[in-house]
Amino acid sequence: MALVNVTNIVVLDNPTAFGNPFQFEITFDCLQELEDDIEWKVIYVGSPETATHDQVLDEILVGPVPVGVNKFVLQADAPDPSTIPNDNILGVTVVLVTCSYKEQEFARIGYYVNNEYAEPYDPEVGPPSPLDLNKVVRTILADKARVTR
């Protein structure tokens, strides 16, 4: 039986500018007293081709955790665009919220993220190069979460 159940995650400030922080309001139920803190991570997938471009945007310890329903806001910095291939800044990617206890991951919730250029451009030519990141809008498909653990 699980000691902690993630019962709800609300994506805050969505849609937003690409450079704004990610914000998740997380509600979870702690079923018994825990000896250690719970670790939460936010991971941005920088490229579908390789994990070398993935970025851990934030990693926090939450505790001590009382038995019962708990809620907090997990805020993580935006990804560093210099580590993302130019071809992968716009389009669809994934952000993951993971939860671990005693170095054992027990929850992994993934969200599709769509990064779009906010100004019109010729689709045959593509967006301007270099890309003006101030004009990129990030939309998390909050109602399409994928729970894989």
C-alpha cells in the first residue's frame, strides 16, 4: 500500500510566456507518519531524440509531512533555452512532475507542453531566426496529464 497518494495537480499561470516559471498546485494524501522528507522534481524534456537535453528545473524536499491531506505550490524556473536544440524550442514537448520517498520514485505525472510563436509568420519560411523567446507562449495541456507511476 502506498504511503502517499497524489490526489490532484492544478497547473497555474497557464498559458504563459516561455520564460515564466512553471507552477503546480499539488495536493496529496499522507496515509501514515513518514521518517523522511518527500522529494519532488520538475523535469523539462528538451528533445524527443535524446535525454541529454532534459533539464531538472527544480528539486525540493517537503517535510516533515503530517498525516492527512497536504497542499503546496511547486514553482520551478523556466528551462534554459541555450541547452535546447533550436529545432525543439517550438512545438510539443513534455514536462514531468515526479515524487520520491527514500530515493524510490512512486509518482510520475507527465504533461504535454506546446510552445508557439505568438506573432504570425509564413509557415513555409518558419519563425524568425534567431527566435525571439519573448514572443514564445507556453501552453501546458493540463487536462491531458499522463500518470505513469
